[in-house]
Amino acid sequence: MNSVAPTRVLLGMSGGVDSSVAAYLLKEQGHDVIGVTMKVWPQDCVSRAEDKCCGPQAVADARGVAHTLGIPHYVVDEANEFEKLVIDYFSSEYKAGRTPNPCVMCNEKLKFGNLLAKARALGATHIATGHYARIERDNADRASLLKAVDARKDQSYFLFSLRQEQLAASILPLGGLTKSETRAIAKKMGLKTYDKEDSQEICFVPGNDYTAFLKSHLGEKEFHPGGIYFKDGTKMGDHEGIEFYTVGQRKGLGGGHGRPVYVIDIDAPAQRVIVGDYDDLLRRDCFLSQTNWSDGELAGPVEVTTKIRYNYGEVRALAHPLPGNRARLEFLEPQRSVSPGQAAVCYVGDRVIGGGWIERTEIVPKEVFPQAELATS
């Protein structure tokens, strides 16, 4: 059973073409649709640009589409929650030497979290979004998350952390469409958002400039200088803060080394950035924390394909369950740039079976670094 009988649905509307078409499809299916746009920007937000899915223009576009379709539309103020649950998480992960994925957190905590609570307060049984992914339901109405039909637009990766309660109460109308089909529907219906460009950036980071955002959000005093070291313990130079580095990074490390160098590890407690050669990025496995599995627990080891970040092809691995809501991913072929803080999402065929957050593993033992050098960092 894949469809949901007509019911009252709360739809998150971003003002873009995807949620606009989702509204139209839900109404065509007989649902009683309520459109909601989350206001997540503070009054002094620097990212209130027209192309932002969280900016004021998004509200105007969503309201216009709702009017065209004849559905009610509301704006809910989630600025404080967005600050606590998404922006603070984003900043704290960089301070801990990890590379965050705020879109996963926003989906879990806000779009399929707070909005679900608001839906029930309005008498709605389900929530919906314009994500490209599919939800299948069995005869007991238990939900499974699947990839979208359009592999190029599939967003199931960002939804891996949703719990069964959230999935069971969700509808994803676009999962069976390609992006071009979505735009064609919007154009046919005369929706002005039919040719609106997709946002390619994190909505609260203007110009995708993470460094400028972190300096603005945290303040200059929050950053602590440290040392950049080769893996043999030799000091290469200094840095202004580990927040400006991520595993796999090559830019910003200077030249004159006779070869390209890459960030291979970040030791947050010692404020160390460790660099090495390209092949030093290879990992045969990684450990996951805060895992979420569709069947409640992982009956492993299980052979899966996994994505260790969104813009990364699926690779084959064995997923081994571990105590304490953890797991180990054993790659069948070594992988580069396995970045702590990123989500690793596991699939069996088109089905998302779960995943977790990549932990840091110590690449270079602490005794490699001379104490004299540490004292200066």
C-alpha cells in the first residue's frame, strides 16, 4: 500500500516549484491541504535574499501559490528553534573539528518534527513536503523510506534519521516524478514558480562562505590558533582555528611542499590540523554513532551500499552493529575523505535501511607530535 486515503495534510511550503507542485498533487488526490511556511530567519539575518528558501520572498511566493490553488496558508515563526537546533549545531560541529550536515538536522527536528506537532494541533493527520523520495506502507501502515525515481534529484539521504512515527505520518508526492515532470506540471497549472531556480546553498550561509558565517555567528574570540602538522609530527605552519578546515580539504594549506597536501585529520582538543598525501585519505572502515535503523535494530553484518556524504556515489560495504547505538562500516574498497560529522546512509536496493553520523578516529598517535611543538600551538 503506497497511497494515503484523503485526509487533512499540513504541507511545508518553501515557495519553490517542488512544494508548489506538491500542494497541487495533494489537492488533486482529495486531501484537505493546509500550507505552512516556516520563518526561520532572525530580524537581522544577512541571508534574506530572494533565492533563499527561508527568506521573506519565499513567504510571498508560497502565499501566492496557495491563493492560486485555493488552500489556506500560514507562516509559523521557528527562528528561535532554527537557531538552537540547526545553526548552533552547525557551529558547534565545526568547533569540534567535524563537518556538519544541517539539512538532515533541519528535516528531523523541524520539518518532520515541530511541524508534525503543529499539524496535529490543527487536526491534520499527516505532513507533506516537496522532497524527492518515496514512502511505501505495508498492510499494517508501517512506512519504509525509498529513493526517488529521479536518481539525480533523490533526497532520501537527508531523511535517513526520521523515526517510524515521522515516516508513517508523512507524504512525499514528488517521489515518483522527475524534476522536469514537476516543472511541466507547474507550468501547465500556471504557477509562477515553475521556472524558479533551485537553491544550491545552505539557506543560512550567504554566498556559501562558511568562514565568514562562522566568524559572524561565533565572534572572533571563539577561534583558537593552533598548528598544522604533517603526519610525521613536523610542523608545517599555523592556523587561525580548526573551524576553517575539513577532512579532504586541499585549498588554504599553502604551497611549496613539492606535492599537494590534504587535511587528513583534525584533532580538536589539541587544536591540531594534520595533513598528508592524497592516499593518506584512504579508509577501510569508519564508525557511526547515533544510528537509526528502519527495523529498530541492525541484524548484521548486512551488505549494503552506502553514501558517506550527499554528493558522493554509493559504495559497497558491510554494516556491523555495535553496542551503544553505534555501527562499523567496512568498505569493500577503501574510500577517501571519510569526514567525521557527515551522515553515512545505508541502502539495500532502493530502500533506506538507516545510517548514522561518522565518528572521528585517531589517524596519528599523539606521541608522534613533539611536546615542544604542542606548547607553541
